[in-house]
Amino acid sequence: MTTRRTRRTARSATLLAVAAAAAFSVTACQSGDNDASGSHKAGTSTSTSTQSQAQNESPSLTSKNASAARTQTLVDGSKAKISKLDGQHYRAEIVSDGAVIATLDADGHDAGMDGNGMFVTLTPGGHISSWMDAGQQGPGTFNLEGDWKAKITKQDEDHYRAQIIGHDDVMGTIDANGHDAGLDANGISIVLTTGGLISSHK
């Protein structure tokens, strides 16, 4: 298997739901709702291996615990149905041609995915971003938006890790282990895929 996997299309009804977790906390200036102001210093975090399973087993957005969903159009014309499930827990169902083709679950940390060149991130505060990009293929070190850099290393098949570097220091880590990972880095949206592809957007 090559290190660059064929990316799934966000319009395909057979697309498996993917979600990824990567926390990005800014010391002494950022609150739990991902306020992007202040210093860029961040702690290291990794995705959780149970996240995608929890997403697939999670209740419908019509659950009594969910707030009324809002709908946002994504860059490729598909829709994201976004619902608040708890204080720092939002879920987005991506809908194309009336069918849910993917789900992002941001439960206390950011989530992200790549759907055939459309990258999407969702924060635990409910903010969703989408953009089209060819991405940059790891391993290697790459420049990102917002003067960030990413040093990508391959850990295993379907497992890549990116150290997010700013001010000549490692500010955080994204771990895409079995599913894509998303991160909001002080207003810069970043996605790392299980094939080592990285993209950023501001």
C-alpha cells in the first residue's frame, strides 16, 4: 500500500463517517471554547482511538439532548447540519443529495476530515470550516497558513503525526491514527489525514 491513500469523496453515499480529535489549548489566554486570542503556546495532544466508534454509535441529532440544528453550506455545495449536544460537544452531519455521507463529532476537541479535496473542520464550540485544496503530502516539514509549520512523520500504516510549530517551538500535535484529524490553531483550520496529507485554511 502506498503512503498516499486514495481519498474518499465527500459526495459518495458510501463514504464512511470519519472524525478526528486533536486538542489545541493556548496557555494562560485561551478558554475551553477555543477562543483564538493571545499567545500561540499550546500543549501536545493526540486523537483518541475510540472517537470514530463513538461517533458511529452516537444518537441521532434529534436526541432530546441535542439543540435545534442549523444548516451551513460547505464549499463544494453539500450541507452541514450542525447540532449542539452538550456544552463543548457539537456534531455535524454532512448531507449531499439528501443523504448523510459523513459525520464529524467534536466532543471537547476539534474534528476534521478530507473528502476528496474538500477539507472540513468542526470545533467543540460549533464552528465549521471547509475549503478545497490539494494538500501537502508527508512525511516532511511544510509551511501552513498563519505562519505555522507542520513536521509530519509516519508512525504506522494509516497513522501519521504532525507537530505544529510556531515561534521555533512545537506548539501542539495532531495525531491521525486510523481516521483523519482536525485542529483549530488560533483561527487556522488544519486537517491531517491517515495517509499523511495536510492542509490548512484561514
